[in-house]
Amino acid sequence: MSTITPLLFIETAALAEAVSVEVDRPRAVHPLVTGFWRGREYHRVLKIVETRYEYGETFFRVITDRGCADLRRYRTADPRTMRTRVAWELCAEVEGVPIPRPR
């Protein structure tokens, strides 16, 4: 029987950095993040730990192959055409600290 060690998430850096995100279903209302590009580095998402919905935006706390992060998906409007599009940003770098369970 395998047990999963719970994690305590500690925000190490607050950011507002635009990223390119890959999702499993691009036209879906609630797509799932599979990975994102930060500069020239690709971060593959291993697990989505938490999803939080707020008005006009969605926040994802993810565990990647390079650490943990918070992503934000929001809609933005072009000022000339008023067409909306989806944009993504990296909100925070997060450290996941394992919490040992008593035996």
C-alpha cells in the first residue's frame, strides 16, 4: 500500500510573468494544464493540486518536473476591436515541503 506524503506549500516569489501554456483541450471551458513554457524552459505539469475559480479568472496550483508554481488564466480584451482572448501568467513560485506523518 503506497501512501502519499502531504505537502505544505510556501510561496517563495510573487510574480506576474506571461507564459505560454499547453492544455489538454484548447477549446474547452475548463481546460487542464499539461505544461508551460517559461522563457526557453519547458515545465511539464505532473499534477494539478488545486483549482480556484474567481470572476473572470482561474488559478491553478501545479506540481511540475522543476518544482511547484501558481498559474492564472484570465480573459483580456483588445482595446480597438473589443475581442477577448485568453492569457496566462505565472503568479508565484511555490515550494512544496513534505509533511511527515506520524507512524
